Amino acid sequence: MNTPTHSNAPSLSTQLLHTAQAVDAVRQGRSLTEALTRCPAALRPGVQALSFTVLRRLGSAQAAREYLASKAPAAAVDALLLSALALLWPTAAGETAPYEEHTLVNQAVAAVKKVQLNSASFVNAVLRRFIRERDEITHLLLKDPAARSNHPTWWIKRLQQDWPTHWKGILQANNQQAPMCLRVNARRGSAVEYVARLAETGIAARSFEHPLLTHAVQLEKAVPVTQLPGFEQGDVSVQDLAAQWAAPLLVRGGSHSHALAPGARVLDACAAPGGKTAHLLELAELDVWAVDSDAQRLKRVDETLERLSLKAHTLACDAAAPQSWWDGQAFDAILLDAPCSASGIVRRHPDIRWLRRPEDIGALSGTQSRLLKSLWPLLKPGGRLLYATCSVFQQEGQGVMDAFVRQQEDAIHTAGVGGHLLPGLEDAADPLCSPGDGFYYALLEKRALG
Ligand SMILES: C[S@@+](CC[C@H](N)C(=O)[O-])C[C@H]1O[C@@H](n2cnc3c(N)ncnc32)[C@H](O)[C@@H]1O
């Protein structure tokens, strides 16, 4: 990021103003995605990039503001102050600072004047003191785990409890930028062919040897989808690596199962926006029922399928209340990609850690268990169900699964398939490490009770 020089480019103070509005919205409990829809379209890419940086450093910035001014100013001014402090926070070795520090202070003060004129001298004084005493202040504040890792304390404690040997790596990975990953449409070609096609247009990328990533491609550097050859024609979709495990796991089943037969009836119970629905249909000729309780999000499933020239039945309804929509014909396979804390996709959504509350995790695991219990009767004896969440918390993964299998006599948890995947950790020898997002997968088979 450099200071804009073009005369028509938005000033940094304008960008900071919109960034602070987005940060304030997150602090009030709204998602960054929703907050950015309120930002003028022309400013959005720049403001999104700034907001990502600020949210990845918000724990440090909050600690610095509390140290420098124990009484918080009005929320809008505080958000501006925090945004500026986050952008003034020392960069990691090898990174360059987003802006020259005095430019940033001057522009932040100019932005505050547009919000609350009489706070300008206060913000100016706080930021200049931070610059003067930065080494001392940051050295002191980095002793606090929340300021150091930029995660709430309850989140850190939960990770320590769930992952005693991996928690530090997860926290670090969460503050990195996730790579852009693609899924090549299996009906149109292979990952290796697509990597060669990308190379022709000057885009560097790699494919994978992993048996569940046969159609995955990772780009060296993110590009707009409009630059991806064949994107509009449905040759490729954007999808994280860990999310690409779902469809092959369900279609192929465990090592002792048969692949789903052509025409198999499959329920995708929480389908929107449809990444996994599409992947299932790319891999096999299936009769897919894509259900989601959010009718607006379900429209995105239709749009995705149309771009990829694929077909499914889409239904806006509550998967936990099948009596209101199910026709009574059992499914050969069910994918339950359940609503969750999304604690595994913090790299892509840096707002999530600030939005969740500790009590959300128990409530979500209750919803996940209810969905599992309601959908299990819809599965044929001999059929399979894949349970998935993009969470790293055990209560939403292994915890839900253990409790379900204990109560459900005819549910067999397939050993050696899936489990927890921890985000952004590369260690081929450790099955918990995933170069992709954090996920949990469990494959269940339904035994015919004699
Ligand atoms: C993790 S997202 C699914 C992502 C999707 N499988 C994909 O790969 O694109 C969870 C979805 O569950 C939906 N959902 C939440 N509660 C539901 C319910 N009771 N019935 C059906 N869908 C539900 C949400 O609207 C959300 O779209």
C-alpha cells in the first residue's frame, strides 16, 4: 500500500474514515462483509484491504489506546484512533509499513475533523505520543497474549485447551493472508492442465498430489476472478483447499465403501452459497437436493450452478424440520455442512474473532446436534452422512460427533477419515495440519439394525 498520488485517487483520510466506519460496525457486532456494502464501490477494495490489516492488529491497537488514553472517546472517534494505531503498529520483519507515519497521523487527524472536530487535538496528541514512545509501549503491551496474538482472551484459552501443541501456530496462521485457491471443474479438465493454462496468461500456480485435492490449484498471488481463464464459462471456481475435501469424501466414502452410483439421491442440507453442491455435481452424476434456510443465500446456489451448467433441486427451508419439506424418499448420502463459529476461516474473515462471544460455541454445537439428529432418519440404511464445520473448536467437531455416535446405535463413525484440520499449518507428517482453512469432517455410515 502506498500513499495515493493520482489527483482523482481518494485521499487517505477518506479511506481511513470508511475503514473506521467498518471497524466500528464490527465492534458493534456487524460483519465486515455487511459493513463494506455501505462503503462507496469505488473505495471498497482499498477500504477492505485497510480494514483487514486493522482487524488483524485490533488487539494490539486496543491495548495501545487503553494505555495511552484509559477513557475511550466516542465510538466513531475511537474506531479512527484504533485504525490509525493499528496501521502505525510496527510491521513484522521483512514487511514494509503501509504508510509513512507522519502522513498517516496527518490524514487520521483530517479524518477525525470530519467526524468530531473537537477530538482532533486529542487524536493528534495520542498518535504522536505513540510514535515517540512506540518501542517502549509495544514492548510492554506484547506481554499480554490478547495484544500479542490479536485474539480475544477466551478464544486463546479455548485453543490452548483444545490444541495444547498447536494453539500458537493457529493464532499465528489466523493473522496471515490466506492464499487464493481454485477448484477446477472435473467435467472440464484437470488441475495440472489448468495450471498450464494459467501459466500461459502469466499467472503462477501449483496443483497437489493429495488424494482429496485432485482438482485443487493454489495461486502464488491472488487475482480478480475476471482474470481467470474460463471462469465465466464455469471451468473453475474459487474454493479453499480444506473445503475441497467434502465432495470427494462423500462421493467416494470410506476405504471399504463403494463410490456413490450414478443417479444417487443426495441431500446437501446447508448448501448456500453452493461451493460444495457444485463440487458434488462436478464429480458425479447425482440427484442433489440443495437445502438452505436462508432464501437470499440460496439464490447464490442457483447462480453458481448456472455458471457451471449444473443442475440441482434447490429448496429454501429449515433442514432441522424435515416434516415441512421432505417427500419421504430416503437419501443415499447426506452432506451436513453445518452453521458454526467459522473459527477455522479467520484468515479470510478477520472480523470473526471480534464478533463471536464465548457463549456462541455452546449454542452452535446445540444447533449442530439438532440438525444431525433431525436429518439422520432421512438417510437410507447403508447410506452415508458427512458432517462438516469450518471450526477449529472441538466442541463443534469431535464433541458433537462423539455425543451423536454415543446416542445413535445405528451410526458408525468411519475411522481414519477426516477429523480436525488446523488452518495454515504445513507439516506433511502431522495429520492435523492443513495448508487450507480449519475444518472438521466426520463420515458416518448407517447400519441396518437387525
Ligand atoms: C457453512 S454454511 C454452508 C456452506 C456451503 N455448504 C458451501 O459449501 O458453500 C452454513 C449454511 O447453513 C445454513 N443454515 C443454517 N441453519 C440452517 C437450517 N436450520 N436449515 C438449513 N440451512 C441452515 C446457513 O444459511 C448457511 O448458508
